[in-house]
Amino acid sequence: MPDSVKSPLNIDFCGMPFNTPIVLLSGCVGFGEEYTRVKGFSNRETGAVCLKGTTQEPRLGNQPHRIYETPSGMLNAIGLQNPGVDKVVDEILPTLDFTETHFIANVSGSTVEEYYEVTRRFDDSPIDAIEINISCPNVKEGGVAFGNDPAMSARVVEACRQATRKPLITKLSPNQTDIAGNAQGCIEAGSDAFSVINTLMGMAIDIESRVPIIGNNQGGLSGPAIKPVALLKVHQVYQVCRDHNIPIIGQGGITSAEDALEFMIAGAHAVGVGTALFYDPLICQKINAGIRDYLTRHQLASVEHLVGTLQLHQQTRPKCSC
């Protein structure tokens, strides 16, 4: 929770007062207890912590290898290993300190019905908000990811909206044709906020054996390598969100205060830190210090004054990305 004395880093996100704009991303901090063991780490350096993706029943996850470092990034295909929603709600949530920061559940599923049931279970818990991972494959539609089809994305959001009154944050996939159009459909279905973006799909190959290094053949690419893509997607989604007062958690390769500032200028209200935690568990302190310094130098009273302040170049010719 924010300190009693208002800080320029304090923000309001879907009615939740955040200490800082930093959100620890799902899958990078387990179920919130892992980083409390790191000397010098404090949850008060964060606005919220997203818990590991949770399904209705326990899952063992994918076969190894599950993680592989790539140039400026990381591939992962964990496969949603988790103990199931009942254990998370009954045994894990009671161990978390909700006085230090906010905790956001991450809901995953293979069917619309599973999304509904897991969300309903979290609704009857102390969790502060619910993030919907719509990048999961739809087993009833041949494995097509919910998040890559606007109609299916909206169906999942609508089902989760019926299951809870808590803030709903939809995590958008970059692996689709029109992310802004998908966002519009999710808003109409009841999404209160967005996480932008989820990982890009990638592959790494062992040239000696000529097989993929990741046991699942492909995995989600995160880290600095995807930052330019993530920035563009945040900017595109912001064009839809600004008229509806819908906040965004911008994420994808943030490793410094400069990265975080870019995302906020592009339209993000909060910023997600994930892969960077693996090589610097105390990076949140450094990012917050850098943001404070920037606000002082630019005489800004609050980090919220930065959101969506990007000034685009005037186009004198037909737009072309080539």
C-alpha cells in the first residue's frame, strides 16, 4: 500500500493505490513469496505483484528444456505448471502480506468454462485484481490461442466479467493481426485494464542434434529483444484506451528507468518488470530511483503526468514502415 505521504511515484490503477508504477510480472516471482527471501528486496518498491498463472486443476507443465537464454532475451515454455486454484486460494494467499503491496491473480485455461471457474474461485478470495492470460490454446477450437482471435478473446473476458466484480486486466498477445481492434472488443466485453504485451513466439535450435532446444519446440520470447515491438503495441492499444479511461501495464524488455519512462510516454500507466529480475533481483529500486530523478529534472509532480505524452512526427508522405 502507498505510504501516508504521497510520493510522485504513487499511481491509481483501477482504484488500487500503487506505491510505484512497477508491477512484477506473472511467472517471474512464483506465487509472490520467492523474492521476499532476497536480501534487500522490498515489496514496497512495487505497485503490485502478479502471481504465477493458475488453472482449475494442478498442472505439471512441459517437458524440459523449459528455459533458454537467447541474444538479449529468454525463451520459456513452462507449460503453466501450478498447484491448481484451490491450493493457491486456500494455502498460498493466506501467507502473503497484503499490507505491503497489491497481489494480482493470473488466470489461465483451456476452455471458456475453465476461465470462468478459476476467476469465480479467485473472486471469493482476498486477491486485489485478476489478470486474464488469453494466450492459452483453446482445446475446443483445435488449439488456436484465445488471444489471437478477437471473438474468442471477447468471449473469455465476458465470461470472467460475469464471474467477478474485481478489476479485470486482460493480457494481450502480440501474435495477432490487430491488437488495437482486439483491445476494443475486450473493453466492450468488460475488461478494466490491459497488460501489453505477452511474449512473442520464438525458437532456438541445437545445430548438432538439429532439434529445438526447448522441449515444447517453441516458447515465449521475453527480454530486451522484444522491447521495440512492445512499445509500438502499447502505443497502438493506448489509442483505443485513452477515450475509455482504461489503464495499461506496459511490459516487454524493461531493464532500466529509461525503458520504463519510454513505456509510460507511449501510454502505459504502470510498467511490468520480469526477465530483468533473473539477473538483478534488486532492479526495481534502481528503476524507481531513475524515475524520481527524471521527474525532478523535468519538474513533474507525478509520474502520471507522463502517460501518453508521446509527440509523433508529422507525416508529410504516405506512411511506410520500410
